Amino acid sequence: MAPAAKRRRVKAITYPCHTCLEDRTAGLFPDYNPTLTCDHLINTCKRCLKQWIESQIETTVFNPHIKCPQCNEKMNSMDVEMAIPKKMFTRWVAKCSIIFIHCKC
């Protein structure tokens, strides 16, 4: 019996993340834009999108309106929830609730 043929390793296709500037495989990018209203290609990897949202939540001057890191479209709560861990999402919701309670609108 002849030995099995060796498989050639095929180099994975990569795409640049516009935030961290690292080349990433397609699986490291979200399957969706940060918002439903974004009309650009998905150019921010999952890790950078998560870090962007977390940094917006943890800022000293909290703004409940988190924007897309690429085009400044506002992310709705479902967009935020899909991009970050549940614990961080719960923290964001709590911070938004405090602002809403104290708002004199």
C-alpha cells in the first residue's frame, strides 16, 4: 500500500482590520456590520469592536449612545448586546438606566 499523499497547506486569506491594522482571517470578523444602518464593509475585527464598545462604556464621561467605530452610526441595544459579553452588556444597561432616571428631559 502506498503512503498517503501529503496535503499542501493552503495559506488562509486574510483581511486587514482598519482599527488594529492586523491581518485577520474572515472568521475573526463579525458576520454583520456594527449597526443595521452602516453601509460600509465590515472592516473592524470582533476583538477591536468589543474593545471599542467596552472603552465607550468605561469612559469617565459616559454617553449611552455608542457609535460604530468606522462611520459614527449609533448602535442600538441589540447591536451592542451582540458584540460584547453579557456581563459588560448588563453594565451598559445599568449605566443607561441611571442616566435615564436622572435625566430632566
